[in-house]
Amino acid sequence: MIRYYDEFEEKQRTIRDPQTASCFAVYVDGRAINVGFDHLSDQLAILMKHVFLNLMAQGLAPTTAVKYVLGSKAIGDSDLLEILTLVPVQVGAFWSIFFSRELPTEAYACAKSILYLLCKHRLGEWSESYQDVISALPLPFKDKYAVVRSGSAFISVNDEAVIVRFLDDAATEASKGLLSMKNAREAAMLLCAYQFGMRPLQIALLSLRDLKIRQSLGDSFASAYITFRMVKQRASSSTKPLVRRVKSEWVPLFVQIEHQLRAVGVGGGDRLFGMRSANEASRQISALLRTRLELDATAVNLRHTAAQRLVDAGASHDELAEFLGHSDSTTALVYYETSANQAERVNSALGISEIYQRVARIAHDRYISADELALLKDSQQIGGAPHGIAIAGIGGCTSGQPACPYNPILSCYGCMKFMPIQNLSMHLKVLSDLRGVARFFHDSSRGDAVSPAYLQLERTIAEVQAVVVELEALPS
């Protein structure tokens, strides 16, 4: 027997008598996928069954194992036999020719899976020490974020307005008891995709126990919390529940659904929306958008749009990862590359934005010349090395730098005790150096503009920019 866990139905599945079975029925996301071996000879069919078992034993998702095994259809018996007879010193030359055939990605993944199987069982001249060699064999490049970079994955602002109006109207009807159960469920599924950016699988997996309705005093106000599951994570990644609060105006949708399900005796473990598979949930959301809202969009488009909406609002990459349910915070960095507002936020940090180009009030005693600076005491001449950059000669301090509890340079610009030197090139140099540090911060943290160091840099750059603007305005 081959056993695996069906996450959708939350139970163990068993493939019985795999050696004699001509087809495996593998359950993925609520639907059965038939993995047939009729296209292979008897010996190669046995081989691919072992490949499937090995992939499942590695902890790969059943859907991934199915794709890899079905990739054997594009390879053909002759190439499969050649792969079986390869020795390690031949694999590079073989792969260069094999790779030039431009087969589907699943075919090349299938070929590598066969080689991994040979390593595992030390067949031929293979052993575990050659696994790195197999791992280095290239696969066809596929930009899975191409639709995000092109912008075709997003819906327009007008389309978003249509969805919001639809959900507002549906919630109003639900609060008056005028919405049918079917329509309430469809609207609630659309809400989960639009407001929370959840995948159809996460929406279909919801059970009644995942919905919590909290009533306030007098039952005049209710709040709704939904607990989603993290899905499509790497085998080694830990998962955690994703608790989301429904927008207050749309809570009546879930209040009605819960009341009607409780009234007919539905148990806590039963599906909240009655979906039997992720595919069914996806079809219903797409049908609702297409027929009733006249929008050419899917649940995937709503997920991409929700992510981009969050990035445009200034969310950090950690906040975005938590919103999307990613265990790796670098997975969704592509949204920052395509954000229309990202350039403006970078420019604000660099002091280039129009907001920072306006002349700010300079809180200092007066400008001083280079000769006056030289006559000041050493303790009153400002110098320091913020973020490793040596800066000196920018001006003086009326009280003396040793008496100041704040960071030199970074806290001087804008201080009432600061006396900037009347030397435009000096302050332009400081501005350029600090902008370089700000750019390094941005590239390293993907625009995480909430750290104290980043905020201090942003404020200092704005103050230096103001000094530069004022000096430029002075008569020469």
C-alpha cells in the first residue's frame, strides 16, 4: 500500500496493490486525479510507481508528485530507458542534448526524479554523493510572477469599486433577512478573496468552527473573525492559523450564514460554504464576478490585487508575508518592484520628493563662515561618523558637542543650537552620503520604513535638504 494524507478531507488515503494497479486515484484539494501508466511498458510503469512513492516519501505534496510522474508522457520510452542506463560521467552531456528539446518543465523534473531514485537505491554507479550533481542540472526558466510584473494580474480601481458596492448591498440585504443562503455564501466567498486575498483552497477548507461571531451588549453590533489555514508551504515550513477580522459593514453576511447553518443542525466540522473542492470554490467566485458583476477576473486576480493594495499602502515585507500566509518573507517581494507608490516612498526617504523640496524652517542660530568655524573651540566644532561615514566641518554648536546627548551629525541638522557653515558644496556632500546610506537601507530591507534608524535618516536628509535649499536661495 501507498499511504498519504489528504489535507482537504483531513484523513489518510490509501492506494492499494500499487504494483498491479493500472491507475492511481490521487486526491488533491478535494478532487481525484487519475495517474495512469498505460502509456508505459510494464517495466517502466513499475519504475514510475517507485518514483511516485519516492516523491511522496520525500514529503512533496501529492499534486507535485502527480505532475512529475505524468511528465513521463512527454519523455517517451526510449529516453526513459536511456536515463536508466546513464552513469554519472555521462549525465552532463546527456542533459545538454535532452534539455535542448524544450519539453515541459514536468518532463525534466520527472527525469531528475528518476536519477534521484537511482541515487537512493545505489543502482548502477549512482549513490547519494551524486545528488548535488543532479540538483545542478537546469530546469526550464519560468517566471511565475510574469503576470504581476506586467500588471495583468490586477483588477482596476473601478472594478474594485464594483466589488465593494456589491458586498455593501449584499450585507445590507443580509441584515434585513432578504438574502438567500446561496447568495450569502457566494458573497462571503468573494469577500474572503477580495478583503483577505485568500486562495480558493483556503476558502473551501473553512468549516463552521473557523467562524467566530462576537455580539456586543444589546446585540446591536457584531464582529466576525475567520481562521484560515496556511497552505502550499514548503515541507519543512511550519504553519500557523491565519486569523482575520471581517470589515464591520460586511459582518451581516457571516451572521446570516452562521444562524442558518446552526438552525439546520450543521456541525462545527462541516464546510462553511459547502464546497467540495478548491476547484469548485474557484469556479463559483469566477462565475459570480463574470455573471453578476460583469468583471473578467478570478480569485487569483483578487489575491494579487489585495497584496498590491497592501504594498501601495506602505506595508513592510514582513507584514505582507503575514497577510498572504507566506512562511518566507521574501516570496512576495515582486509586489514591491511593481508598486506605483514605491518610487515615491524612496524619493521621500532620499529627500527628492516635492514634500521635502519645500523650504523648511531652519531651527539654527545663524550661518557661520569657514574662518569663524576655525576660531571655535574644538568641542564646538561638529564631527562624527554616522553609519561609518566620516563627516566634519559642517558647522558648529553653541553648547559644544560633548554636552549633547544625541548622535552627532544625524541630530545636528534642525537643532536650534546648530550653526551650519555657509558652504553649499559641504552640505551637498553630506546630502549625497546620507542618501547613499538610505538607498542601502532600502535595498537591504525592501523599504522597511518603520525602523528607528531609517526614520532618523529620513528626517536628517530632509533637514539637510532644507539647509541646501536655503543656501541656494542666498545671494552669492
